Amino acid sequence: MSRLATLFRRSLAKYDRVGIYARSFRKTCPRRLFSHHSGTAAAVFEKCSTEDLSTKIGGENAGLLAAEGVDLSYPAYTIWGSNTGVGKTLLSAGLVGSILSSSEERSRDVLYLKPVQTGFPKDSDSRFVFREVSRMLRNIPNGPPNNVFISKHTLKASPAVHQAVRFKDEVGMEDLGTYEELILEGSRRPNFFINSDEKLTASSRERNHASSASQLMCRTLLAWFDPVSPHYAAQLEGTVVEDSNLIHSILSSLKTCTGNNLRHGSSLEKSGSNKWLIIETAGGVASPGPSGTLQCDLYRPLRLPSILMGDGRLGGISSTISAYETLHLRGYDVEAVVLLDSGLANEIFLTKYLQGRVPVFALPPVPEDINESLSNWFLQSQDCFARVRCVLEKAHMRRLQRLHEMPSKAEKILWWPFTQHTMVPTGDVTVIDSKCADNFSVFKDTAGGKLEQQFDGCASWWTQGPDSRLQPELAKAAGYAGGRYGHVMFPENVHEPALRCAELLLQHMGKGWGRRVYFSDNGSTAIEIALKMAFRKFVTDHKTVLDTVTSSKHIETQRSLKVLALSGSYHGDTLGAMEAQAPTPYTGFLQQPWYSGRGLFLDSPKVFLRNRRWQLHCPDSVLGDSVTEANNADILFESRNDVFSIVRDETSWADIYRAYIRQQLHFHETSNDDVIAALIIEPVIHGAGGMDMVDPLFQRILVSECRLRNIPVIFDEIFAGCWRFGVKSNTELLNCFPDIACYAKLLTGGTVPLAATIASEDVFDAFKGQSKLDALLHGHSYTAHAMGCATAVVALQHFSDPSKNSNLTTDGRLQELWNPELVSAISSHPSVRRVISIGTVFACELEDKNSGYASTSTKGLIQRLRADGIYTRPLGNVVYLMCGPLTSAASCTSLLQVLLRNLG
Amino acid sequence: MSRLATLFRRSLAKYDRVGIYARSFRKTCPRRLFSHHSGTAAAVFEKCSTEDLSTKIGGENAGLLAAEGVDLSYPAYTIWGSNTGVGKTLLSAGLVGSILSSSEERSRDVLYLKPVQTGFPKDSDSRFVFREVSRMLRNIPNGPPNNVFISKHTLKASPAVHQAVRFKDEVGMEDLGTYEELILEGSRRPNFFINSDEKLTASSRERNHASSASQLMCRTLLAWFDPVSPHYAAQLEGTVVEDSNLIHSILSSLKTCTGNNLRHGSSLEKSGSNKWLIIETAGGVASPGPSGTLQCDLYRPLRLPSILMGDGRLGGISSTISAYETLHLRGYDVEAVVLLDSGLANEIFLTKYLQGRVPVFALPPVPEDINESLSNWFLQSQDCFARVRCVLEKAHMRRLQRLHEMPSKAEKILWWPFTQHTMVPTGDVTVIDSKCADNFSVFKDTAGGKLEQQFDGCASWWTQGPDSRLQPELAKAAGYAGGRYGHVMFPENVHEPALRCAELLLQHMGKGWGRRVYFSDNGSTAIEIALKMAFRKFVTDHKTVLDTVTSSKHIETQRSLKVLALSGSYHGDTLGAMEAQAPTPYTGFLQQPWYSGRGLFLDSPKVFLRNRRWQLHCPDSVLGDSVTEANNADILFESRNDVFSIVRDETSWADIYRAYIRQQLHFHETSNDDVIAALIIEPVIHGAGGMDMVDPLFQRILVSECRLRNIPVIFDEIFAGCWRFGVKSNTELLNCFPDIACYAKLLTGGTVPLAATIASEDVFDAFKGQSKLDALLHGHSYTAHAMGCATAVVALQHFSDPSKNSNLTTDGRLQELWNPELVSAISSHPSVRRVISIGTVFACELEDKNSGYASTSTKGLIQRLRADGIYTRPLGNVVYLMCGPLTSAASCTSLLQVLLRNLG
């Protein structure tokens, strides 16, 4: 702390030497915006009517509420530095000057934005751009083609800045609102006047504008006094700003500066691409922002195309490439690399190295005495800036063109799964430009193009889990595994990611029973492997019964092996997995002519929330003779916890279930030559079958009945596992263990396909023998691939680490994410038949006469939700919302609110 | 060029001012090593007997010949810089000093290696370490614990260095061999003498050593005069050095300096971990080495654990993190980040950011006048250096311990596919520490531990394709896709990697026929999807025939759909894919009780090389009545090209094949209620079935017969496609098109699972309808996942780009990779039954009475090949070698030579 204090004093001392800057600044609207902040927690955010920071938002649901999106109708670029002091601001000024002095007839509107400035007021990149661009334009023979209105505006500043500039005490980030403006007259000697005493009002703006005028607005959003990294300045000066606030400040600035308000009513639609936005970051690509989040992560939700200011000095090749890779790893598109020539020919090497990816430009060396000769330097550089501008314009057009053509190209050459192509109009194809944490960035072909945020409410087919911190970690883990291994052969081999992943799977998911991990690629293959395991185990355990089966081919056909499963369960789309499910629309002759349904499929009792109460629905088939004694409509629970309570094992329901299961097994045994050789269940919820919650008591009794008969038990946890229902494994919810369990989907945190089939040692032993032919002969090329295992390791560790997953409670489960009051309210909505919510899953079935897979009753609701920023897909007449294990309860609340509103 | 010249003159001018250094240097052994070099091509490499650069190697087979491996019995670290001038050499000196002054009783041997030095002789990091470490040790009260023998040696230098130092003209990288040495006496005031006039000979070394002495050797391997980036210095001074030469120089240095030669016969085995190796790189992590390859890529085959010298200055957080990510992306393990404190508390931020990954250390600020007070600085820093050393020692021990325990842990918790676990002794588990291009780095538990290179001769189950340039590109593509998308939902959506990948697949693989791309996860799923497509197409086309089938369930069972396939073909391990293959050991009741074999499986004629001639073997069943007219043994071809020639369509063989196929189909139709609804073949080669090359004429006629009957045709190109047989798609070799084709394995270049089923528009149209239930209802969670598609895009582009794939010929095929003379020689070896070679595949079947899947006859050969640096797995009695589309013909030649030698 004493070092910080020293530094602060040092900074103040420096300020004394630059006091001159303070006098040119004026206060405008000192409304309180960011509160004082002493630690690293989030800033308290108060209502504020300032033009540029007008929306009240919480950090959590930034995605949802940022649905206003990013305007694509004009080029918008972020300028990044490969280090500090490499000349980002020179590039900004040169580029802005080049845009404004372009000989094209149309006027230009340029917004130069410096979201974060430290060392203020001594250092102000906005001021530099303001000053140098006006000089540049004046140096053009005959002046710029159009009149140019140039303004400079600083919004919020830290208390230390206020103290230094205005000698006034403040406690948080307060409006500084310093403002300057000038006009350069076009195509003749510029007439140059400053209105620095006037407020930035609509009237002054209008007076200064001619209808053909160009405009440059230079804005600093947040300024700190200390000339250090923003996170450090924010700490030193006690004013931390949350990432989401900063992002929204930027979006607001774009809206007000480039939208209708900008110039005399010229609308965005009309003006097309004669607008430009240049955002200049602070320091290097990975320099921390005010909150401590790296800037490359902080600005990621916008994913603006980028320009990287490289380094022309000794060592500059390395820092340029590293900075490029840091941006690349976060999914940024770098459209140009620019550097200041230092005589080391760095640009020659970089051009070759980056060939085919990004063009490299070298600006002339900067004169040693910058202030003297910068005008000349800009003059020398103008060709280069023009070429950069041209490249950026083309990249922007190329991007827009591609985004526009993607839907029709997709319709022409892609073949989507589970999609009737004739029912997808071109306008309905969703172009996903990127994803950040839970949010898609979706292209909208309106008003010249726009990127909107949509919450990924179907968790991309139930795979997704990362938040904005985990996503880059997963990307890095994948990159590391690719760099270290690519993919390497697995049988009889071992590599660190596979071994570590297996260790974690046994520690978390296999706890108490699992001993072996068999890797494959996806849920379907994990199930086929599980079935092969279970059958072999059964055959080994029941040798005497089956001797007739294996002895001759004839008998084999007579006594074939079957699974015991529940109607409505689903285990995958490959034939073997399909055979383990009861007939559905998926399994018809037209879909899979080879399907026969090799199972005994039982009915099952369901639980759900309706009219604010958890209740049980038990089909008559299960009730059997007990129909009269148990009145279905009366079975209510106090809470969801009561549903899962093992106290129920002692109730008459346990007897009813047991009787039904025994009777079914007995009937099958006596009327069939088939042998039941495995039980396979989806614990707790039938997912693809329609989000039906099966009574956990029923599943527990089913497992115990199979144990009695030595029938191997498979838990299909592909959807259910890895915290999807709030627990690592649903052995915790069902209170019993399987012999085999399958994991996929969330296993890699939502990155690449990987599946694991966990088995007990007994199951493994059934494959031991003296011949290779006794081994389990099933494998896929990418078995235990390094990228999958490495991302799974990061995901499993991240999800189970309380310091990273704030949803974790002390018992290692997720806290309740879905607001119980809202869930109850939805369950009593007249158009809702039933609701379930557990862990990361919320689902509601709509009242619909034509329920089932082909139902289209949810279509309108789905469209309204998408328009409201929630991307979801229905399962027949069931609408569900799914978040990740890291999503905040606040976000879930927002989702439910939007859903409730749209139910009407 | 004039700029280069200027710079060169400038450098010379600088040299004049530092001429003093020249005088202390002496010539030793001026044998010519690296030739003069004016461009960027590889240096000509001449035989040389110098101690440290003694092996004549070609760049191509560096992997194979580097089988000597990396010794793990002592800590070896590479020091990287986050930029130039961040204090790498200070860290080196401090660390070396800390090691040598450690109070532990045992003597220490430290090799400090500077592989590449520019700005020499003015700058010499070896000299700095030599000088500062001796000063440091002298400053220790009572001296170092042991006597310390310190030497400094510079090996090769550029002509400019020779000119400057020795005023002598040279043309290539020649021996400079300057040498100095001194001894510090331990535990008393050091007795300090320099033997700079003596040669480094065994006798002088021995004389100077006491048996308990520690030793420090400071070595510069290659020195250039210009103080610029090594690639630029090498260009300026006309002496480029190939990467493989540099790597081998390092390995040789390690061997001679730390092996038996080092000190009076103390062997490596005995000395344990009292040795250390510190390698200091030049500039930043991504600064180019002498050949222009980035150093982070250049040193990657060694993958030594790393220390990153971070940057404590303003902007240093960013450059440190970026440099860390650059190393991470290439699979390096960074064990410590060290930086010089500049009062900005960068270490506080970095410690937090890198928490749980790597510890961060801050050294005190360096005094402004370095020469004056460096001794004091080292004294102040010694605690920090000791902590760094301690962390590095622990990391080394942890790494070794993990490598040692991995085999037994793997045996305990992993379940390998296709592996009889009882037949894998612990010693036989291969620990793969990493992979670089075609080479595994494999841990050997001998002599304290070692990493050996093995050529991945089975291409990791036929998936692999990257060379050392493509591998980091694939890693970056995966990282980018992870950062930009993670994974996003596919149906009705489109994202750039999926669309681009589909475009490339149609352009390359679907050329001439394919219109739609259906993504899935692996070969098996691609096949199941293909079958569903084909069946629906057939049902649509044959409505009248099948009306009885679809109308009632009863009839459906009677007329089920079957495939037409070839015995010996293989299509995957899921049930649906297995059903399309003839019975094999994989399909027995114990393996898959649900298998029934739903196909008409035809025999097929095979072609192969035997006794130096390509010949045809046609089974009697195919010959039928033609047995007498066609004598099998006589069917010889002039060349492999003749086998594929379409001229053969006009021969009597075409008639024989046609007759057989027609007769089989007719027999099936008349004797069966089943309907043949699809043809599925592996074009050209039956892979898993034993590397059998099917007569392409037979497959072509089979396709045309199915066309006549309107039976959809599936090409299973999962193994065959993507240049595996030298062509993008085997439509080129078979000269006919399918309706559906499947791709996987090489599709992503060998990184993550991804599969694509390409279909014609007619096939797609068969799924159009008014209901979602008509659509193809098959999908997997990670359908078209971004990382898979993005890596596939990079791989497909790389493989098909002649500027990146030097194996490409003008017709877009790969050149012949397997030396025809060697292939012929192997085909006439007495223990070889037959040989095939095409594209990236070479296979030979050994003479063996017990051929087939369970054969163990190849065991000895496989073990000998592994000992000789080739990792391969047999297919029964077939041994195969598989490279990537980028592997050089020279490497393939080496592989064949090793194989031929081991055949005995």
C-alpha cells in the first residue's frame, strides 16, 4: 500500500508540471454516475440522464439488454496496440484525417472514441486526434472537400481528475463534460473558430452545421489521472467501473453520435457507409481495463473488427505476432496490421508471415521531435493511411456482403438436422456471427445491417456452459492441446489430458462406484458402448441361462438380448441407441427402416409443477389394481425436495411401483424368448422426449429391481450430468448407483464433441480374456482426442471450483437459479399445462390439442422470444429455457420475466 | 536493398566502437560447417567433425534421426522473453548463480546455452553470464561451497563476425571457437585464473577439475554480427541456418556437455539431477530464428519446460500475457513468470491473473548504471532467484513423477478400445508427452527418464496430416473458433466456419456431383446418416415396388431394406454401420448381440504388388464360368496406373465382373423378400479389413450396375478421402460418382472429430415434404461445431495450396511418396506376401499361417520398428505405414529403409 501511495504522490507531482491543461477544461453536467469504489466489487449504478450513459443496467443481464446491438451500416474498427507507445493514436489521427479528407463528395461523420484514458489531463488521445486532424485538414491544399465540424468531449472522470482540473472534491466517476469544437470550411482557406464556452446542445450543433458538412466527434468516455494501467489507476483513485457499464457507455455513444441525433435529422438508413467509428483502446491488447478484465476480453461482446498497431522496433515482430494471437484467440478479426518503420524491415517479415490472413502496412519513421514535424509526417504518411482506409472499407463491405449472402448460401448447400427445409423461409435463417458466454451475436438484415444479442436459451442443444471468463479459457485449452498434441493415438497409450480427464470423471461423476473410463465422440456412441458393456456383463453373469444362446446360431436368434427402458426416453440417433428406445416419430420406417425397438418399454409416473404445486401423475397402467386407492389428482408435494426425498421409499407408492415393475418383468419372461439384459434410463428427466420429469422414486425402485435380477444398470447422463440438473451426477438425486454411465454435451464445457462411458470394475472384468477377440472392439478415430479432454478438464475444474463458480453451494450443488415465485406464476398461467425446473433447466408445456413432436403451437411464442432477445427452439409443445452452470440467478430471472410477459 | 546496406554499415560503425572485444577472441577450429547462403533456401550442410555439430542430417527426417531424444534426468529450461530487453540474461545469470551457490553438498553441472546470438561480439549473453556468475560466486562470503570450473565457448559465427574478430574472410557459418575458462575455489577466498590461451581439450579440462568441482559451461552456438533479429542478421550476412540443424546442434551440445564426457567419467545415470540446462532464446517468444521460423515454433520439437521473462514496465502486463499465450498455443508448459519490478505492480496483477497456472516472481528494479551496481542487485535478488530455482526444481520433479506414474494410472482407470488389457504389460504403455508434425515425443523410463521421437506410422488411426507449419495453424484455428463461437446451435442457423467448410467440401470432394453437406461427429455417424439418406431416396424412387412395404407393419417385416456391400469392407462401430458389413470378428454375438448383417455381401477381386509386379487376384466365385479362360496367376500389370486405367472397361474383365454382379443380384432378388436399397463401398482400399486394394474396375462396374437399377450409391471415403490416397476424392481414381459420400478423419487435418456426409440434390429432395416428420431426423449435439469446421477449413485449404503443400503436382494430386524401388524390394522380400502403396499409405502383409485380426505374428516386427523410432500398430498380419499429405518423400524413404532393415 505504501508503494501505491508513493506512486500517487509522484503522479500528483507530475500533474503540477502540466497544470496548464487544466485551465482549458470546463465543467458541464456533473451528475453522479459511477459511485465511489474502493475494492474490486461492482460499482453501484445510479439513474442518470446524461446523454451518453442513459440506460440503467445490471452487469448480469448485459447480454439480454444489449439487444439494441451493434450497427453494421458503417465501418467501425477497434485500434489495438501490440504494446503501449507503438503509435495507436498516430494511426487513429491519420486514419480519421484520411477519412475526412477523402475526395469523395459525400460528407463524412466520424466518431473517434477513447473509452478509457489514463494520465488525464496530461495525456488525452482525444485531444491529440482533435488537434492533429484539424491541423492535417488545414494543411490540405484548398482545405478539405466539405466543411468539417470538429468537437472534443470528455465525459466521466475520476475524483483525482476533478481535483486536478476543477479543484473540487468528488467521490465517484463524475461528469467532467469538458467540451471544445471548431469548424473548418471546405474547399477554401479554413475559417477557424472555437466555441469552447458553449454547451453541447442541439441548437449550437445545428447552427454550426451546414447540410453538407462533415463531422468529427472525439470522445473520451472515462478518464483517470494516474498515467498507469487503467485497472491500477482505478484502484489508486478508488473508482472501479464495471465492464458492462463501459460496454453500454460505448453502445450509447454510438447510438447518440451516429444515430438520428447526429446531424440535422439525416437518418442512419439514408447515410449508409459515410459514417465511421474508430475506437482506440488503452495500452496493449491484454492491458487490463478499469475493472481488471483484460481489454481483449472486456470489448469482446462487441467483437468489432480490429486494426492492430504493430511494433516496428527491435523485438517488434514478436510482440506484434503475440498480440495478434491474443486477439485471434478471442475470435477477433484483425483486418490490418500497421507499424511505424524503424529501419528493421519488420514489415517485410510480418507481411510474409501474415500472408493470406491480414495485410501489413508500414508508416514512415516518426521524427524525433514529434511536435515540430508531425504535420510533415502526416503529409508523408497520407498515402499509407489512404491505403489502410481503403483496405478497411473493403473489409467492411466484404463482411457485410458475406453476412447478407449467408442465409441464402446456407439454404442452398447446408442440410440441417431435424429440419424440414421447405418450412424454413430465407428470412428465418439465423446468422450467428459469434457467441460470448450465454449470448449469440445474431445478424439482422435491417437498416443496413445490425448485430443483436440473443440469449442462447436452448444452450445450443444442451451443450453450453461457459461464462465470459470460462470461454477464453476453453479456447486457450483447445489451442494448447492442439499445439502440444494435435490428436494422438489412444489404445495402449496415455497422454496427460486423457488421463487427467479420466481422473476427474471418476472423482466427480463416478464417485462411489465408477472405476474405468471409455472415451468416445458423442452421446450416441457412448450409449452404444454402454450397451455392449452391459450385454457382455449380463452374458458373463448369466452363462448358464444363455449357454443355449451362444451355442448355436439358431438359438441365438430365438433368445435375443433386450433392454429394459422407459417409454419416452431417448438415447441417441445411431441405430443401436435408437433400438433402446420405444417407438416415436423418430423411429418410423421412413426415418430408420432398420429400427425394431429391442426393449421392454415401461410406462412411468411423472412429476411436475402445475398451479403452483408439485404433483404426481401416475398412469393407470402403473397403478394397476391400486387405481382406486390412489387418486391421481390428489398427489401433491410441499416442494420439489419432497419429490426427491428418500422417505418416500417407505410409502405405499414404493409398493405400487415395485408391483408394476415385477408384474411387467414376469409377464415378459413368461411370454417371450427374449432376455432382458440391461436397464437403461435417463435419470430424473426425459429430455428429448419432451422434458418429462419421471418420479425419482420410480427410477430408484427400477434400479433396485434390476439389481435383484443381476441386470446391469446404465444411467444415460448425457443430458442430465455435469451440473445440468444442479448436481455433478444424478446418483445424488436418485440416491443409487449404476454399473455404467454415459457423459457428453456439457462435458467439454460446450466446445467440441467428447463422450465418456464410465464403468464399474466388474463390468470391465467381463472383457478380460486371453484373446484380443474378448476385448471391447469398439472405437472411433478420435477416441480421447486431446482437445476434447483438455477442454473437459478445464470445464470440470471450473464448474466445481467455488472461486470460479459462484453458483456453487457448500454441498457442491448449484443454488436455485430459477426464481421460485416466477416459476410458480408461470405454472398457473392459463396457457401452461405444466412446468418443471431443476438446475439449469426450466421447461413449460403449453396447452395444445396437437401436442407431440410435430406440434407448431409454440411458433408464435418462439418468435416473440427471439425478438425479445432469447433464442430458443421448442420440443413439440414444450418451450424450455436452459442456462449454464455459471449463469447468474439474475439472468435467469430476466429470462423468466421475458417468458411470462410473452405468454400474454 | 539499400536500406539493408545502410544498416550493415551502421552496424560496422558500431562495431568499431567496441573493437576491444575482438581482441580477447581466438580462433580454434575453423572447419567449414554452414555454407554461404544468399537467399532464404536451406543451407548446404557439409560433413564436419566438430564436437558439437557432428551429425550429418537432412531437415526432412529430423524427427526420425532425433530419436536420441531429450534427457529428463535433470532440469532443463528454456528462458523466453515477453519482449527484447526485458532482462532474460539477468535471469539466466541469477538462476545459474543460484544453482551453483546452493548450499547442497553435491557438485552442480550447469550448461548455459545461447543457441542464437546477434550483435556479436559486442553483445554476448554467454559472456555476460560467464562474467556475472563468476562475480556473483566471488561475492559469496567464503566463496561457493564447491570449486567451480567456468568456461565460455563460442562455436560458429557468420563471415561478418569472422571479419570483425579475426579480420579474415569466410563464406559460411564457420567455427569461431573462442574459448575462456576459470576456476573459483570453493569455501574460501577464490583463486582466480584464466586459461584463455589453451584449447578446450580433454587434458586441460581434466587438469582443472577436482572430483568435487561444480562446473558452468556457457556456450554460444551461432553468432551473427548485426544487432538485429536473427533472421534479418542471417539474411544480411548471407548465412541462413536450417531449423533442423540448429535443433541438432542443441541436442549434440546437451549430449557432449551433460553426458559422460562432461566430468571425469561421471555418468548421467549416476549424477541424477545435479545437472541443469538453461537455454536462452533471442528477443521475444515469436522473434524469428535464423531461418525465419518463429523461435516458439523452431524450438517446439524439444518442448522444454519454459520460464517466461515478463515485462514490468508500462504495457508489460499486456506483453507478458500475450507472450504467455503464444507459448501456450504451441503446447509449452510455462513453469515460472519472472519480471523486473518497475514500480507498476505488474506482478500483483499477473499473479492474480495467472493464479493456479503459473507462479509470478518480481525481481528488484535494476539500477540505472548497470555495470556499477549489478553485483549488489544480484545480492538483493538472490532470495528471489532461490525461490525461482526451487519452483523449477519442484516442477521438474513433479513432471518426472507424473510421467513415471502415468502408465500404471492409465492401466488402472482407462479402458482402451480394441485392447485386451490383460495383454498389455505396464512397460508397454506408451506415454505420449507431445506430438510435433508426424512425430510423437514418447517418454522412456530409462536412465532417469528420456523423451524419444517416434514417427506416427499409423497416423493415429489414419487421422493425421499436419506438418510442423500446419500444426500451430490448426491450433490457432481451434483457439479462434473457441474464442469467437465456442459451439453454437446449427439447425436453421449458419455460421462462417460451417458454411465455409461446406463450400470447400463441395468444391473439392463433391466436385461434379455433390450439392448438400450434412455434418456429424465421426465416421460411424456419417455412415448411419448416409444409409438413412440412401434408403429414403430408394423408397421415394421405388414407391410402387415398396407400397406394400410401407402400407402395413406386417409386410414391412417381410420386405426389409438391405445394403449391397463387399465382404471385407468396414464402415464403423455403431450398430447401423456394423449392419452394413459382412460378418467379422467384430460382429460376433459376444461383441454385438444385435448384429445381423443386413446386406448382400459380394466377393471382390484384389490387386497388389508381389515380387515387384502389380497383379490381380480374382476369387473363383467372381470368375464363375470364366475360371478356365482367365488364369489368375497370369494377370499382371505394367504399373499401378494400368490398374486404374479406364481402358480396362473394354476388356473381358469388365464382362466377367458384370456377369458376377448381375448373377448375384438376380439370385438375391429371386430368393429373398429383402430389397437391395443402397450400395456402400470403400473406394479403392478396404482399410480396417486389412488394407486390401479392390480392383477399381470391379468397383466401377458395381456402381454402374446400381445406377441401372436406381440403387443409391454411397462412397465411404472416411479413410480414403482428403488426399489419403493422393487425391481429394476417389471419384478421381474410380472415374465415377456416388450419390452420397462420407468424410471424417483427415477432414480436420487431424485435430478433432468432425464428419460430413455429402449428398446430391436428388437425395436431398427425397426428404422434402409438408411435415417436419419427413425431414431427416438425425442429429448430434455438436453438429457442425465451430472448432471442427474451422480446423477443417484450414486443413482443406492448406492441403490443396501448392505454396503450402509441396507434394502437390499440377493435377492437384500428391506426388509419389513411397520410393518405387524400395516398395518393389519389400514386395519381393521372402517374409512378405503382398504390398500396396498409394498416396500416403503403404502396407505389407506378412506371410503367416494364422492371419486375421487376432494374429500376433507382427509383434516382433512392431517392437523393432518402435525401437527404431517408428510407432505403428498392426492390422492382423498386415503392417502399414501412413504419413500425412505434407510429409516429404525423403521421410517416407527413411521409413521404408527402416522397415526393410527390420524385415531381416
